[in-house]
Amino acid sequence: MDDDTQELIAIQQELEQISERLRKIFPSTHPQFDDVFEDIGAAGYYMREAGYRLESVLKTVQGDSAASSSHRASEETEIERSFNSPNKLMG
């Protein structure tokens, strides 16, 4: 594994760690959850998208379309579920 690949994987892992930290800071029980859920949800979305893009870069750098997708998060965070909930948006 070359240095570029190692760096890209490290960045993906850092993005996942940041997302996890945000989920811990602002669970749905947080007193300011209603005030920040939209922004935190958007931040989580963009970090996940960045991870997907980095995965694509890894595939290109490795020249292998079968690159590992183990870093791809398929679950929505609690904040993102609340953000995407029609009830939450209605009131």
C-alpha cells in the first residue's frame, strides 16, 4: 500500500471519527438538539459524501474497481433521521 492510499484511508477514518463525535455531542436528548439538528444533519451528510468521493479516489489510485467499501456508512445518524423525518419538519 503506497503513501497516497494510506493517507486517503486515514482521511476517511478521520471523517468517520468526526461524525461519531458529533453524534455524541448532539444526541436527540440534547437541550439544543432542535436548534442544531438541521446543520448537524447537513454536516453529517457532507462528511459521508466526502467519504464516498474519497473511496472513488482510492479506487482510481489503486487501479482497482473492487476497492474496499468498509468505510462507507450505510446507516443514517440519529440526527439525520430526525432531520429527514416529515414530522420533525412539520413542527
